[in-house]
Amino acid sequence: MSRRRALISGITGQDGSYLAELLLGKDYEVHGLVRRVALEDPSHRLRRIAGILDRITLHAGSLESFPSLYQMVRRVDPDECYHLAAQSFVSYSFDDEFSTLNTNINGTHYMLAAIHEAAPHCRFYFAGSSEMFGKVEETPQNERTRFHPRSAYGISKVAGFDLTRNYREAYGLHASIGILFNHESERRGFEFVTRKITAGVAAIASGAKSELRLGNLEARRDWGYAPEYVAAMWRMLQQDTPDDYVVSTGESHSVREFAELAFSLAGLDYRDHVAGDPLLYRPAEVDLLIGDPSKARSRLGWEPRTRFEDLVRRMVTADLETAGPTLKVTHV
Ligand code: G4F
């Protein structure tokens, strides 16, 4: 039997890189869509996939161009397509609503249309987000909780959700949606609060910095470990029937708790180093996210394994190691 072919948009990101590794481990032929600029700056932009570059095929293309996506889908003829690419930084979506909406909504629409026209047998995954719940209408949030997005990013994900569901209902596309709650790792981008904190802890522990400026410390998130979350994406596409699934740990912690633990793991007190910065507050905040992953558990057999303390410890350990060989986590 020939190898199954997967196409990943956003393969250079945290999730894309873990997903590519997972699929290679299952003997898939892995293809990735990347922006041309990524190929021109491989040491930086391809760093997360540097170790697997000789085993995957990259295609330069743009989410803004339907013809380029259509051509690529026709060439690759994938069995499974994971659409992860997006402008994914919520805060930036307040600075530029227009580009966030354009990239995220049109990009998803073009991918769906390209798959529908050029590879209708292909199974499709759309990266939904817990940001769609926004100003939450019930707690914990599940697949039936009403959406109330609080940013252009959240709105773009709701639109992507509706587009994906409509391709499923109107054209019979095998299209599933993961409503993923925050998921972090040693590969997380430095703009997100968890990595900003763990990298900040390492910089302070090594003496390179003394202060870390943060915004809202009281926001609560349901933080899981990214490699486990990409496994849930794969499981969704192995089901006979496409569907929507919440992927989360079912536990919620504040940014303050994350900072407190991360600093204490390096033998530091966050109160000595964290400074509040009003400029880092968002015009509309999502105060509390906590997901109910029961459906993923019962239908997909998926379980979150890494708990909050282990996640923070992993991230702090990795950043301390990078900052200096003598820096180690303390036992707390
Ligand atoms: O780490 P964050 O920027 O992640 P956010 O906004 O929750 O979004 C992430 O998770 C979503 C899933 O729910 C994804 F869809 C999305 O793409 C992304 O991966 O911020 C987390 C919280 C916010 O409440 C923010 O206000 O941390 C608060 N925060 C406090 N100080 C900060 C900071 N966030 C950032 N990025 N930087 C700060 O200095």
C-alpha cells in the first residue's frame, strides 16, 4: 500500500512541527505549506523543523492566494490536510484587525475550496480555538457552548469554524474541527505569555535581565502540552465521521500562578521581578477558559497527560538550559 500523504499548513510553528514528527513516526509522506520568506531565512523560520527537513517536502505558497493553494493541493493530492496556519497572536489582532481577519478567514476559505475542488476525498482538520468562547457563557466550556469572541482573532476563528462546518454539510467534506485550549511547550513562540515568562525567568536567573513586564495576571487559562494536542488532531481525522471536539485539560490556572511557579522553580520570587505594564492589557480580555474534554476522551480515546506543574517545569528547565549550562530548576 502506498504511504498516506499529509499536507500541513503552518508546519513551521509549534503545532505544525510536532504534528509533522508525529506523522513521520506513522510513516506518512509529509508536505508543508510555507511562506516564501521562510525558505529565504531557514535558520530562523525553519528552526523548529530543522531536524526533519530531509524527510518532508516544503511548498512555497501564500494563504492569500487561492490559485497557489489550489495548484499545491493538486500537486500533493493529500489524504489528510491539517490547516494550522493563521495569525495566531490574539494581542496583535487588536493592532491589525484587518490583516488578521483577511489571513485567517480567507486563508481557511481558500484551503477548504482548494481541497473541495482538487482533492475532495481528502480529510480536513481546522484549528479552532477556545478564544471562540471569549466572554464565556458557561463553565466549563464544551462543544455546545455558545461562542462570544472578544477579538478579531476570536471572530476569525468563529468564521473559520462556520466555513468548515458548512463545507462538511454542503459538500460532504470529511472536515473536523478541534477546539483547542491553550497548549504550550519548549517550542512556544516568545510572544505568548507562558514562554515570555519562562524565557524571562531564565534571563533573570542568568543575570541578563532583572525585570519582566506583564499585563493581566488574573486571566485564567486551561494550559496543556502541545505534543499531546496534535495527537488529538490526528485522531479526529481517523474517525469515520467528521465532528468537532474540545481538547483541553479541564484545569484552569491564572497567569499569576504560572509566573509564581516558574520563578520559584529557578529559586526566585516573582514579586521581586514582575512589573505590571498597562500597555500589555488587551482592550477586551478573555478572563476565564476551562474546557471539558469528555467528548475527546470518550470518542477519540484521547487523554491529557501533562499537568500544569509538569508543563511549567518542562518549559523552565528548557529555557534555563539554553540560558546557561549551570542553571538548573530547584526542587519545590
Ligand atoms: O499567551 P497568550 O498571548 O495566549 P491567548 O491570548 O490565550 O491565545 C493563545 O491561546 C489560544 C487558545 O485559547 C489560541 F487560539 C491563540 O492562538 C493563542 O495560542 O495570553 C494568555 C493570557 C491573556 O489573558 C493575556 O492577557 O495572558 C495574559 N497576559 C498577561 N500578560 C499576557 C501578558 N499575554 C501575553 N502574550 N503577554 C503578556 O505580557
